[in-house]
Amino acid sequence: MAAGAIAKLLLKELNIEVKSGICAIENITIPNKDFDFDNSCNSEVYSLNKNYDDKFKDAINNAREEHDSIGGIVALKATNIPIGLGEPIYYKLDAILANAMMSINASKAVEIGNAIESVRLKGSVNNDQITKEGFTSNNSGGILGGISNGDDINMKVYFKPTPSIFKTQDTIDINNKELKCELKGRHDPCVATRGSVVAESMMALVLADMVLLNMSSKIDNVKRVYQQ
């Protein structure tokens, strides 16, 4: 989080902004068109729509009362992204972002752009066609061929239910003997809410790294640094 805050200061100098919020808890999902990233800053559960705040809270509290846990989905958006961040093979922007997100505890999947829905679409529908004004859609999530295309980068990170719950569960000991596991102490019914700000910091770190790496993509920039 501390490193992410510093990365955001660097990105702010380039007018790049990274935001995040919760778009789904358990089976309660906010439609993409209703995302409000400004609301997440004022929501106790980082909800992307104020009309879902209480629904998310109720789902989390119900899981807590049942001594169980639930999962959730974090949505991320980065705006004012310069064209050309990332490499086509060995350092693809989407691959590095996915790697960073999957390093977060409890994250189990990453979606970039309209990835999940795209498997049900024809190429003629999923393709982001180009006009003189730019792309007519953003199904790619702002990344094509591993390189940023200038559109907003849209991602989702899927967090599993917390495995440490108060319900009795089957397990084994170090001698492979079957026994019952009964946890005591702290219980977190949904880690996705805290995962929102962590994922946001991770995205900021990756983008800051990519911006710095991209400085050497032109030989003129390299000469400017090393030739006196």
C-alpha cells in the first residue's frame, strides 16, 4: 500500500489515475454500466454503486453470523494511459498486470476487458473497430497484443471466500491422521473488500514500472540521458 501510494504520485504527474471498487459480493453483482468509482471512496465496503452498499453489507454480515465466508469481485480502472506501454511477447502489459493481481492473497482469477463475455461473441462484435476519433468500443480493456492502446484499462480480480471459517471442517495432521478442524480467534467473512485497495496499489505499481521502462523505447530518450 505504501509503495502503491508513491507510484500514484508518479502517475499523477502524467495525469494517469487508478481507481478500484467492489462490483460483486457473493451472487450480488453491479452491472458494468452502473459502476461509480467515486462512490467506492465513500463506501464502507468499497461498493461501486451506493444502491448496493446495504446489499453487500447484509451479505457479509449474514456470512459472519453463519460462521462462514463469501467471495467478491474487484473492478479496476486506469485512465489517461499513454499508448505503447508493454511489450508484444516477453513483458506484455496484461500478463504483468495479471501476475501482480494473482500474487495477492485469496485472488483466484483475473479478467481484462470483456474477456469472459467475449467467448460468447463473434469477432465482428468483439473487435474494437477504429475510426479517426479512436476505438468505437473497449472490449480489449485498453490492451491489445500486450501493449496499451490509449483507452482506459479495465480489469476485474476475483477473490475466493476466506478459507479460515468457524465451521467444523475435515483435515489431517502431520501424521496423515484424519481429524476435525475448529478455528478460534479472528474471522474475516469477506477479504474482497480489503482486496480492492490492495489491487489498486498493485495496478499503480505495474503502470509506474511500465511508464519508466517505456522511457527507453526511443533511442533519442536514451541519448538524452547518457550523452552530455
